[in-house]
Amino acid sequence: MAELSIEFNPEQLIGKVNEIEKVILPRASKSALWKAVFYTARTGLKQRTKTVFKNPVAFTQNAFLYRRPELVGDHWEASVYVRDFAPKGNSPSRYLYSQIHGGRAYRTRFQRVLGRIARGGPDAVAAFQRGGDVDAGGPINRPSGGGGRRTGQVMLPTSVSSVRRNKWGNMSQGQYVQIKSALESGNRDKYFFLEDTRYSSTPGIYMRRKGKGISKIMTQLDEPVINRKIFPFYKWAEEDVKGTFTVEILKELRRI
């Protein structure tokens, strides 16, 4: 989990303080540090997701949390971190990891389901591999080499109109659920996986459209996605906390 712990020596940031300020400094430090981590998690890093990612969903924008200041010895400590849990779906600490540290893109629950199908886990795979469907007078779904996707690869939505999109421009959760259910159950009435590249340059998931044949709504990448470090969480969090802390502790001391 990405987490930045913060502790400051206020005098190093704001210069010398007088005797009265030294008395009030511990309380002022706690208050200023609390406001600093709150701002960083709830506003600073949230705003940065909008500059780095294209149409980030609300869950990603709100992926950052903070721990309130605690007295450790003679100083206050607090932290800002990436949410490491999700009631449903994928936790931000996992799918943002490669954006923060670089490396292979996180495989979502949906990708792992496809991986299980590729390895032949559910009984539905046997049904999925039986024979070929017939559409427009010809076979269109006779998997070659066992069907499914290979472990580590990623399936991404295409740009066709059959992809239902949410307000952030991503495939809707409802359509993901429908595809997952169809692949796990072996029901190919609406969605099915096609690996045979005689019908497409890359394997993918297709959708039957009433009276309009089929549309490729997801395509399988040949190689795993490798992300660059594009979200310097630690650097930005430290900058935001330090800047906010300095402003807030000066406000506290001016109230004396």
C-alpha cells in the first residue's frame, strides 16, 4: 500500500519562535498537520488525478485517505495513503500501484475471471469449447487452441457503439457483469469469446446484435500492459502537506 508518513519540525519551516509561541506550538502543530493531511487527501491529490488520468471515476478521485495526527514522543505524526479496500470491485491501492511505481498493469477482477476461463476452470469452458456458433451463414466461434485469454494479458473495450459507457467514458459496470456472467456460464446467446484470428486480427469478446450480426466490443492485447510512473504520489503528497502545513501553522500562531 502506498503511504506517506509525515512529521515536521515547525521551527525549521517557519523560523525562530518566541517563548509564548513555544507554549502554543504543540497544539498549533497538531491542528496545522491535521488540516494539511486532510487537504492533501481530499483536495490536493484528488485534483491531480484529473490532470493525469482521462476522465477518472469518482472512486479513483477519492482514492486518498489520511490518518489523523498522533503524538509520538515529542512530535506529531500523520500520514496520507491510497485506499486499500473496496466493498465491491478493485481497491485503488492495487490498480494505481503501477501508475505510482511503474510496471505491469493490475489485472482487475474481470481480467482474472477471463484468466480462469482461459485455464479451463469452470465447467462452462467445456460447453464454451463445443462446436461453433453459426451466424450469417458461417461458423464464427470455433476457438482454436482451447479458447479464452492467456494468463497476464488484458482485455480492453473497443470504440464501437455497442459498448455501453458511463459518464466517465468507460464501459459500464452493468455490461461488465453481463459479459462476466455469460463467459462463466457458457451462455453464448449474447456475448462470446472468439480467438480464431481468421475473423479478426486479435482475439476478443463479441456481442450479438439483433438483426445486425455481431460487434467486437473488447479486444485482447498481445502483450501485458506496462505502465510508466505517471502519478508521483509520494512527491505530490509531501509537497501538498508541507505547503499546507506551513500556511496553517502561521495562521495558528497569529491567533495568539
